[in-house]
Amino acid sequence: MIKMTLRVACSALAIGLSFWVGSVVVHAAPAIDPNLSTISAETTSAKADGISQIRVNVTVKNVNLVGVENVDVALQSSRGAIDEITPIAAKTSITGRASFLVRSLKNGNATISAVIDGITFTKTVTLSFSEGLEFAINVGDLIKIPDDGDASTQPDSAVYYYASNGRRYVFPNEKVYLSWYTNFATVKTMPIDQMSLIPIGGNITYRPGSKLVKFQTDTKTYLPTRGGILRWVQTEEVARAYFGTSWNQYVDDISEAFYVNYRFGDPIGNPIDLSLPIVQSSTNSINVHLGLGAP
């Protein structure tokens, strides 16, 4: 039988524990100390242009003031996804340091905190962003640039959705737009110089369950679902169960140019495989459809 003796070395710093298991000594690592760990920024201000960035460093220390290696660290902003946080090194180095870059398109102050091994630390650093977007805009707004009066140009006809990550997502055509909205009454017109400050996030896909769709050179008909996932409707009986006897009037053609905007899920061989009302109610906003959460 192996006899285990616990030896505890005590001091003002609680230097740790040593376990004797037979002839082997096992040293328990000293605990991470949130009071000795630090979060700091190399500068505290930057332009809110989505390009200028601030480096934030988190140093994780244990109760012996020693940096702790291989600890998972994440940053979070008090303003949510409007501030873009990119890890340089999200796992601590031999000195206990993890580093991140923070950018924003939103004027104002952001309080940045660290999550270390899943625990949010109370220490924070405040960053200030300025000279950014001045046009009043909210998450969920529909925006476009002014009409240039030239019917032969296209950029002024594009409509975008402003998402919670500070990016604008474009409706590739009117059919996709009308799967989400019934009219253009709420679209805001903003100056070109202000629009140029908002990076493009990508294309918007059909609202889940709003239509059936097909690609111009593909004979299969698909049901759009959340996140731009298309599910092949395998039979006319399934299509009829979803959209009635005139189901073929609910089919829109999608250009192959937008093929990359979609992914493909499991086929639907029976209407009980997938409830259309559940599909339609699964997404109450484009922000949710994009996987960004409730606006």
C-alpha cells in the first residue's frame, strides 16, 4: 500500500503545497492571484476608424508574484461587439503575458476587462476612441448613400444593414431585401464619407422560411434556414406542404455569384423533418441571422 504524507509549507505568501506519494514529490502550482495580475494598455486613445488600434496586455501572476504560463485569456468590452478585439497571443507566455489589439468605429470610452481561465477579473482599463462615425446610427438601421441622380450607376442603390459588430451588410438584390422588409420607408441616407468609415461585413441571405430558392444552373429547390443554410426540398409534396399548391410561385432564382454566401444542410424528405413555422420564427432580426445575437 502507498502511504501519502501531506507537507504544507506556510508563509505570508502561501508558497504552495508539496505532496509525497511514495518516493515521488508532487508540487502543486501556487494559485493565480487576481490582485497581483495586471491589465494595461500601451496607449489609451485611438481614432475610431476601425484601423487604428490599441495594444492591451494582461499579465497573469500567482501568489508568489511569478508569471503563470499557458493560461487562457480573453478580453471583453463594456460596449460589446462594437469594439473589435483581436488576440495576438491569447495563451500566456512564460512570463505570464497575453496580448490583444482593440479597434473600434464607435466614439466614446470602452472599459476592457480580462477573463482568465473563465473567470472575469475586476481590474479593467479604459480606452477612448474619437474622430469616428458622427452620423447618428443604431444597430438594426438600414442605410444607403445619397442618390447621385445617374440611373446608370449602382452604388447609390445599395442598401445595408448596420449590425452590432459595427459592420454593414449588403442586400445583394431587392428580392432578398423584400424577404426581410415590406418597403424602404425606414432606410436612412448618410453621407458617403461617413459610410466609408463602416467596413463591409458581407452579404445578407434570404430570411429563413420566407421563400424557396434555387440556383440558376441547379435543378434542386432549397428552403433557406437560419445562418444562410439551405436545405434541399426533395419532393414536390414537401414544397406543397410548406407553401400550398402554388408553391412554385414562391421560388426565387439565386445567381451563382452568391453561391459562396450559403451553406448546405440536411435534405428535407418529409415535412415533419422540419417545421416551417419554427424555421420562420427562429430568426427575429438580421443580427441574429448573422450569428451576432439579439441587437
